[in-house]
Amino acid sequence: MSRFWSALVADLSPYVPGEQPRLGGLVKLNTNENPYPPSPAVAEAIRAALGADGGALRLYPDPQSAVLCTAIAQREGLAPEQVFVGNGSDEVLAFAFQGLLAQSRPLRFPDVTYSFYPTWCRLYGIAFETVPLGDDFALRVDDYAGGGPVVLPNPNAPTGRAISRAQLARLASANADWPVVIDEAYVEFGAESAVPLVAAHPNLLVVRTLSKSHALAGLRVGYALGQAPLVEALVRLKDSFNSYPLDRLAQAGAVAALRDESWFARARDAVMASREQLSRGLAALGFEVLPSLANFVFARHPGHDGAALAQALRERAIVVRHFAKPRIEPWLRITVGTPQQCAALLAAAREIVTGCDRHGA
């Protein structure tokens, strides 16, 4: 701590992102990246955006990201003015917290959810209440009746459980006088999106990312979808903070990714198939596995401590995510990798839970 810090900085408890190991040779299943390379069209578009000699980089990017907003709008069946883009969905969510969710009533979100939410609340001075999930980690929409701002992921993280579009409509209607933000970072892997509800619910904002669904975590492209007045609030904040959140390479790559629907469908289907195989394999080893509609599974073994399991897997060159937090300390969040990565995870887990190494000792 420095005597030059402001009181705000001194009081912060920053979000801790998932580890990005510097060691090679690890099976990395801890930060929910897509296991497949992005569409080849992405690299081609980035090369074209550079120009023959890279001279395009001397110019500022389009501050409105107009081409990208139009591509997103066309894909989602909306108008461009209903789209906001930012530097990853975390930046988009941060603007939503500051511009929409700081209301006269406390913000509500699940007690087990994305751990950045309380960090933003502390950063922006937003009062909040956590709403307990059920014993099975299911989200109960009726618990959010009574009115007030709401944010929640669908599917939820780190559990992977999702609620239906009908339930999302009930949630938006029950809080019609307050903003409701649905964080759909993982929705492309089998859950129902809230985007078709935007036209009927002026209080509803849906936040997405290309990091998982389109394998662009390294480009940092997120976006929000909602009626124009909600989007305008985010634009006003963006233009009071950083008019150029997306560089020209990210914009070009994102547009190319969105236009390659065949790549997206193949990669999504492959991840979903591996998720089911991984879930079945873990269950066969005695793990309890929550039903997941994300690109990860949430699992625990009744005979093994969560932290010890994570460490034992790491000793076998496999990295998963463990959260030392109430209610979920026994659980591991495991990213769905390629079939080969999932097979390696299952083989290592079998060694650990049976007490046998690869040689049967």
C-alpha cells in the first residue's frame, strides 16, 4: 500500500482471474476458453485490416464499431442502434453496473455466481444482496420477485445450470420498473437466449462475448443487446471513458468470426458432444456432476476434498478451477476441452479416485 493511493483503491478487493500458466505441456481446463482455433477467416481479416505494410495501425479505429454492430444486429435480428460493443463482456458489464444497475434499491444476484459482480458493486458503490440458489444450485425466479435491479448469468457460472426463456420473461416482467441484465457468456452452448425478449421488455439488457463461442478470448470482444435507450446509456459512459475500446484488428476479426456460421456450428457441436462425454465419464468415477449448458462442468467427488483434487490433477499436468468459497469448496469447474484433453482429465481423475497410478500400483 502506498500513501498516494486513494481511499477507493485502498478499500478494493479486486477480482482474481483464472490462472494463465506459463509452463508448457499442461492440459489447461481452468478458464473456459474454446479448445478449437477460431475460424480461419479471422486471421485473414486481421491481415487485411493491417494493410500491406501494417500502415493501417497508424489510424484510430472506428469509435462506433459500425460494421461490427451491424454484423451483430443482423445475426440477432435487431437494429444496429440496439447493439453496444466493448473490450470484452467484462467491460460491457462494468458499464452496465455503473450506468444501469446503480439504483435506489439494492442490486440482486445469486450467492453462487460470477465473482466479478460484487467487485463491481464495491468499485461503483452499489448496494447489493445475494439471493441463495437452491440446494441443487438451481436458480429460482420467484426469489427475485418484489422489484429491484437484477443481474445474473444464464447459464450461471460456475455451476453451468440454466433457466428457460419463459423463466427469463417472468423475471423481466416481475421487475418491469428496474433494469434486468442477463449475462449470456455461455448461452451458445445449449441454453435459451433472452434476446428474443428484448422487443417486449424495455428494461432488459443481454450481454454476450465472443471469447467462448467463437474462440476469440485473445481479441476481447463483448457486446450488449437491448432497446436503444439502454444502449445509449452505455454509449454515453463509453464516450466519457474511452472512445476507442475496440482496436481495428479486433473489429475486423470479430466481424469475420460472426460471418462464418458453419465454423461456429461445428465448434459448438463438438464442445457440446465432449461435454456430455465428460459428464458421463466423471459420473462413472463417482463424481456428482451438475447438468450443464455451458462449455464447462461443475463436479465434486464425495470421497475427495476439492482443493486436494485440483492439486492432484495439477501434479498430473492438468489445470482446473477450484473456488475456496462457501457452498462450493468441494466442487471443481472443469472446462470442456478437446476429446483428447477430456480423456486425459478422466484418466488422471481415475488414478486419483481409485488410488492407482498408470501402472496399476
